[in-house]
Amino acid sequence: MEPQIESPSSSRYDSLLLLASVVLLVGGMFAFYWFNGTLNAALRMLMLIAALGAAVAVAYQTQLGRELWGYVIGARSELRKVVWPSRQEALQSTLMIAVVVLVMSLLLWGLDSFLLFGVKSLTGRG
């Protein structure tokens, strides 16, 4: 597939669409707070969701929006390929990590106590 070269007019068009998308989103948020006392919360939330949907639809029309959507689709397909551990495996791993942390903390506490004893003995404060 040959890479597309954007013309300046399509770049300007994409910029205008992205600006319109931002204006829709900000307008929806503004309306949500503007109608705080006059409309109930459910209706204001529907207005905000509608503005968000319109902003996403407008942003999708740009090259950047289509590339971002392709990335999301690719990430979802990769997520389906992940082999998740079973409950038993997760529990065993968690317990092993807890044991290793406990052993290491005891070793470091012992080393710290030994070094403190050595410093106190050398300085005559022990």
C-alpha cells in the first residue's frame, strides 16, 4: 500500500474538523453546566453524551481519527490473544511474591542490624 500524501487543503479540512469536534465537546460541557438549575441531571447528561458522540463522529472523519480508530481495533485484537492466568495460578504467584518480599525484608533487616552494631562498636557508642 502506497503512503498517501496529504494535500494542504485536506490538512486544513482535517484541522477544521478537529476544531469543530473540540467546539462540540466544549459546547456540550458548557450546556451541561449552563442548564444546571433549569433541566434535570438525566437530560443534561443526555445532552453531554450527545455532544460527545457528535464530537467523536466529526473527529473520526479526519485522517488522524481513522488512524486512531485503527489503532484501537488492533489493540483489541491483540488483547484477545493474551492468555490470562487462572485463579489458582494468580493466587500461587501472589503468595510466592509475598514470601520473597518477607524473606528479603528479614535479610535486609538483619544486614542493617549487623551494620548498625558494627558502626556503634567502631564509634564507641555501643
